[in-house]
Amino acid sequence: MTFAAETNTPDIEQALADAEHVCARQGARLTEQRKRILEQILRTEGVIKAYDLINALSSDDHSIKPPTVYRTLAFLLEQGLIHRIESLNGFVACSHPGERHESALMICDGCGQIAEFHTPEPASRALEKEAQAKGFEIDSRMVELHGQCADCRQTDTLE
């Protein structure tokens, strides 16, 4: 996954173009408002919360309202363009937009860096099997792993 600190403008422009294609394939439209919110998520390093989006996208002469942001976040989630990080009550851009996939997120509690990876097939099957054995029907699945990235661990070791 590319993080905002490493992302340059052509990467964001490509991600927005890809998002438009994903929406078009699904019969949806990425409006200017939705594009602005997605762009802010793409530019943010780590997780961004709804009210951070409101603050970032509002100006003295134009205020974006919370219902608009929440509706847009719901749309972006539905289209598979972002992920919700439940433990942090925030959102990150999906590194594989438009692909049906089970993801896991590695969240560094030191620097806030977030990396997405596909959940390995054996792990997915084990979760399915356990849920089935308990009579539990899974509606959605997102694995969040909290810890420290290599850079933060290296820094801690040097101190």
C-alpha cells in the first residue's frame, strides 16, 4: 500500500481515475464531492476520521456538513474504495479498489502507518469453519492487527 507521505500527485490522480472506473463498472457515479473526500483520504497518512475530513474540506466561506461526509463514506465503503478501521473509528484508502478481497490491516501504534494485505486463504477458511460450527453467519470481515512497524521497533531498540 502506498502511504500519503510517499504518495505524489500522479499517484493520487491515478487512484482517483481508478476509482471512477470502479464506480462506473458498478453503475455508480463518483461525483465531485465524493472525489474530494476520497482525495483527502488518499492524501492522509494513516487513518482519518469523519470530523477530520469535515475540518480539512471546510473553509471560511464553505462548510461541509457531517451528513454529507457520512453518506459519502458509506458510498466509498460500498464501492470498495476505502476501509473502515473500527478500532480507531476512522478510514483508510483501499490498496486494491474494485477487487473483491478479504483484507487485513497492520496498524502501527507508534507512528500510525497502516499496511493492507490479503488475508491468507487458510485463515479465511478457519474463520468460516469456526463461524459455521457456532451457527454464526458472517456479514463482514476485517482483521485489524495492532503493533509496531519495523521502523518504530528499530527506533525503540536504538533508544
